[in-house]
Amino acid sequence: MNSQFTKIVRILLGIVLVVFGANKFLRFIPMETPTGSAGDFLNSLNATGYIFPIVGILEVIIGGLLLLKKWVPFALILLAPISINILLFHLFLDIPGIVVSFVVVVFNSILIYKNWLQFRPLFT
């Protein structure tokens, strides 16, 4: 993988995170309200009053760090559980939205692989 490819992946992932994170507050992208189990799950999370604002803030911060190329390994580690949970939500409860979540997981995985030398001490 060359650095140009990595730069494009980092910037695209940063943009996706900033846009979808900001959408949790500003609601500029109309989203269909899921029904069934997905709707029940999202309604229960929304009822807590803190999950979506915290996830939105984290997504914007992580996206900003990726766009500014600051603390990229730290941002990728913060993003890992969020991206996996988004993928699992769509895999088990809302299949139509799985494409974007899959792209986020793949981009995060590519960037973790590219920065693996910085993560290596965590596993020794």
C-alpha cells in the first residue's frame, strides 16, 4: 500500500465520520426510522439520553483527527469498537444500511494495518 492510497482512505473515513457524527446533532441527512427490532433497539438507546450524543461527539472528534492527521493510531483505536458495533447492528437488525458500515470497518482495518508498527507494543 502506498502512502497516497492510505491518505485517500484516511481522508474518506474522516469525512464519513464527521458527516454522520454531525448528522446526529444537526439532522441534515434525512434517515428513515427503522421498524421492528432495529427500531426498538434504537428507541431504547435514544431513551437513555446520552448514547447518541456521545457517539456523535466521538465520531466528529475521530473524523477530525483523521482529517488533520493528528494522533491517527489513537483515533483508529477509538473507532474500532464503534465501527464494529455499527456493522453488527446492521448485520443483525438493519441489513439495508450495511454498505456504509462495511466500508467504515474496511477503511478502519486498512488504516490499522498500515499503522501496525505503532500498535505492536500492545500485543507483546
